[in-house]
Amino acid sequence: MRLPAAFLPVLLALLLPPAAGCGAEGGGGPGRIVVGTEAAYPPFEFVDAERRIVGFDVDLVRAAAREAGLEAEFVDQPFDGLIPGLRGGKYDAVVSAMTITPERAEQVAFTEGYYDAGQVIAVREGTTGIAGPADLRGKVVAVQANTTGHRQAEKAGAGEVRAFPSIEPAFMELRAGRADAVVNDEPTTLLYAREHGGIRVVGRPFTEEKYGIAVRREDGELLAKLNGGLRKVRASGEYDRIRAKWIGGK
């Protein structure tokens, strides 16, 4: 299994000029789609040392688009702006480890789920007394804003939820001792803990979620093409190869 040394390049990318292709607006034109993503969420999407947007989602969407006769170009956008930007025509699709939820499905159309995900709790090494969502009551919990982790922290009755525009500042808040826990998707949390140390995941995922690719609700043709492409990628075994490359396992 190969996993990227991900978070340092993401931090460097914030200090450098935008990656090539970032900031493109409008549709991709015939045979080409522009895909919005928040490239700060390894191993799904992040900016590598060569300032390219890479990751599991990127490879998967490129493969699905190719099967549909399309070429995908990626642009880096803040997570909060992805759905508004999609609806406003800034890009043709969104992929960003985005959980399919009823609230989001009222605004955009999602492909079939392409990844089974779940929320986990991370704490500092040596922390005791937090083993599951019930133990978050009254605690300070750091999250990425407007995510399912954010919603789950509030649902658990956290005493204070500190929401950040991306996930890395939430982990930094935890490591600095200013938060008691982080609630976030499992693969990214495990990767951060492995790369940085000082924190650990407690328990198992306590939600069941699916990631989907989002398109405008009126864009049924593109939705059908992406669904067809995803099915072909799974059937050919390419999905498993992409997953093994970035996440490991089958």
C-alpha cells in the first residue's frame, strides 16, 4: 500500500501560488468537464509536492470520465463554496469526499455512492474517558465546518464545537490541547495520525455514509455518463487498483 506524505504538501500549497488549472470558471466545453474539489483532504484530494491536484477522488473521476468519453480538469475551491459554485455554473461537477445527504440532495444530484465512509473520533495520545459519541457531551470538539463530522459533533451534545474551513486546523487545535477531540472521516483521520503522531482514533466508525459525485440537478445527461463510467471502472477492476494506491485494501 502506498500512502502520500500528504499534509506537508497541502500546507506548502497554501503558501504558494495556486496550482495550475485552479480558478477556471464555467463549463469545460465539448468532451471536457471541470470538476470542483477542496484539495486539502488527503488521501482523497490534495496538492502534491509538484503542485498537482491528486488523490483517490481525482484518479477515480478521471477514470469514470474517460470511460464516458470525457476529460476531467480539476479546480481547487473551499469546501463551503463547492455546491454554490456548482449551482452557479462555475464547474460541471464536484468531487470532494462529499457525503450524500438529504439536505445536499435537495440542491444537487449525486451519482451512485462510490465510497463507504464513516465518522470517527480522534483524541490526543494519553487521553482517557472518550471512547464514543456519548463521551463528547460537554467537551470541546474541533471539526471541519459544514461537514457530517460537524453535524455529528453537534448531535453528540459537545459543549463547544469549533469549526474550521478545512480539516488540518481542526487537527492542529487538538494537538495543541485547545480541543478535546476531532470528529472526522476515518481514512483522512488515520492518515493524519500516522503522518503526525500525537493523536489516535478511538473506537470504530459510528456512522454509515456514502460519498458521491455531485452535478447540477438539471444535468441528467452528465449524471448518467458518470454513473455509467463508475460502473465500468468497478467492473474492470480499476476501482480496486485506485483504492489500493491511495487507501489500501479492497
